[in-house]
Amino acid sequence: MLFPTLAFGVFFLFVYFTSWSLDRENGRRKLFLLLASWFFYAQWDWRFVALLIASAVLNWGVAALIAHSDEAGRRKLLVGLGVAANLLVLGIFKYYGFFVEQAGELLARFGWERDLPLLEIVLPVGISFFTFQGISYVVDVHRGKTPPAKSLLDVMLLMSFFPHLVAGPIVRASDLLPQFDRVPRLTREMAAHGFLLIGWGLFKKTVIASELATRLVDPVFFDPSAYGALDLAAAVYAYAVQIYCDFSAYSDMAIGIAALLGYSFPRNFDQPYRAKSMQDFWRRWHISLSSWLRDYLYVPLGGGRKGLVRSCLNVFITMLLGGLWHGAAWTFIAWGALHGGVQVVERLGRAAFQNRSVIPTWIGVLVTFHIVCLGWILFRSETFPMAMEMLAGLGRFEPATMVTPFLLTLIVGGLAMHWLPPRAVEGFATWLKPAPSLTMGLLIGAAILLVEAVRPDGVAPFIYFQF
């Protein structure tokens, strides 16, 4: 069930009116939202609802044991077992086939060919997101950053809440559990903000991302050898816009949907293509993941507390594993290594110049954007040979056959939105708040109808569903 579909619209209207009819009975409201979230998830594969429930029970139980233990050693053992159990589930479903295949190839190189047990394992939608959410809950209880949930129901809803379930943002327990404890309220500003984010997300996903994907990105990346440098370069820039519009659209709609139900999610994107360094990029791109990697991987590795060399190693390992989180393929690992390697160079440069800026900001933005685009080639390509074919083709000058004025307009427009005033949607929501309800409804309704009129038929799954 995809957000920009009639089926989801009907589902959400039912959830919206029913949940607000229970606003005086918070326990029943949460139970209803949990059941609705399981129904939402079951539309992909009902069998994995059991996995979602088991994951929530596991993390609730481990956190409760940690909270009731006074022995530091026992608490440390429990959090280690909890994290290991979460990673084991993720490893079996997401990485088992990849590692068995690599082990088979390695044994074959040494002449020790073996028939290793390959299993056809279906990847549950959103498993990386709800697994990381479970890990952060257990670790935060251990660190004392958040108290354990008052009930299993709260943990289940934390991990299953349908707006963020399948593609984030990764909402921490410290953000959401306190909101579950109180009866939610829907203010005019929250409603305006929610509707605007949903409309803006619909436009980015169904118009910009979908058009660029079907008309340019997918054909060119499918067979790079058939196109010249102009088409290949346009496809790379188009993919940079597509993946931003696709993923940020999901985050916008998730935040907007949650707001209409009375809950607040953190911002997940902050104009990432205006970043002046790779470190700055990760402060702006997929903020919930980058902050998760910082707090639960980079900092435990030692962060920057043990000197320059160790901090460089830690950031490289963090980004390498961040690449592996995105998928069980060497292209994703190489993508993570590229981002980590560039951040190492940046840290060494800052140390050499004592944190003084030596290049103009606009050059930093331009260089960072093109390094990110280089990484997107690895990220989008199915295999290394296809990525190398894309890079080789950038030197093959032939007449463009795919690029049209319409597509160029979408690419330029998608990049230009990074230079809009920061928090433009929030500002517009504040401006719209005093308007009469009828006026607000007509404006938002007209915007959604306009998007429906100009978007192509059909809705492709969001890119981050596969992670």
C-alpha cells in the first residue's frame, strides 16, 4: 500500500476519523493505531507481521530486564545480547545470501569448492528501519537516555507506527514514547503543516521523481553502452534529483501524516545539495540515519576522542557499514567507502589548515555535489561493470537522444529547490494558519488536484523500500 494511491487514501481517512473519535481514550487509540499499522504492513506480506511483533517483544523484554538490573556487568551483557539478536535477524533476512555467495567464491579461488546452503529468503519491507529503531531503544534505555516504555503496547506502536514503518524516518523512543503517554492534540498549524507536507511530497514523488525515472534514469542505467556522454551525464544528475525527491517525499508525507494524527516526527532532510563538504552533506541527508550511525556506531568506536588517526578510521568504518546497511552488494560497500574516504581527506585537510577555510563556499558546494553524484553512479548501478560502463561513457561524445527541455526543467527545478528559503513549508504553514478552514481546505485541495492532473499514471515503489 503506497502513500500516493487511492487505497491508502481510503485507509488513512478511516484511520484518521476513527483515531480522533478515540481521543479521550488514549489506550484504545494506541491499540487501534497498532492494529491499523499491522494491517498496513500486511498489505506487502502478512507473514512478516509476526516478525514485526517478535522484534517488538524482544526489544521490550530486553529493555525491561536492563531497567530492572542494578549490576553494571549484567546490564552490559543484556544490551549486547539485545543488539546481537537484532543484528542476527537483520543478517539472516538481508545479508545471508550475499555472504554465502561470497564465501563460495572465496573457497572456489583456493580450490575448495563446496555446495553451500543457499536459501531463497524474501526481504521484509523496511526491516533495516525497524531493526535500527529497536536497537536504539535498547541502547538508550541502557544509557539512561530514555526510560523503559510503560507497556508492551507502546514499544509495539513505536516500532510499527505505519507512517514511518517501511522507509523511515528512524524515530527514536525519546521522541515518540513521551507523545504516546499523553492524549494528542491537533492544532491548526499542525494540520496546515501536515497537509502542505503531504501535497509537497506528492508533487516531488509523482511528478519529478517518477518522470525522471521512467523517461531518463531507468533506460540509461539499464544499458549505458547505448548512450553518449550528454545522456549519461543528464541521467546522473537526474538520478541525484530523483533519489532526493523520492526519499524526501516519503519523509515529508510520513511527517505530514503523523502530524494529522497528532504526533511530531523529526525533520529528515535539510537541502542536502547545498552542503559545502561531505560531512555537511550527512548533516543534511537522511538525518535520522546519519545521526543514528553517529550515536550508535561512530561514538562507541571512539568518535574523535582518541586522536586524528583514530577519528579518521572510525568515520571510515562508520560510512563503510552505512553503505552495507543500504544493501548486500559490493556497489553499496564501495559507495560507503567513497563517502568515508572523502570525509577522511576532509578531516586531514582541516587538521592541516587548523580548521581555516581555504576554498570559497561555492567551490565546496560544487565539488561536494559532484562527489555525491559520483557515488550515486555506484548506488544506482546493478553491478560494478555497469558502473564502470557509466563512467567510461562520460567520455563518449555523441548526440543526445534522451534529454528533452521538459526533463531539463525537472532536473534544474529539483536542484533549485535546495536554494529556497530554509523551512519554507513551515513558514507557509504559519502564514496559512489564520486562514478560515474553508479557505485552507480549498487551497490544499486545489494543490492536490493539480498534482493529480499533471502526474503520470501509476506509482512506482519508493526507492528506500528495498532497504
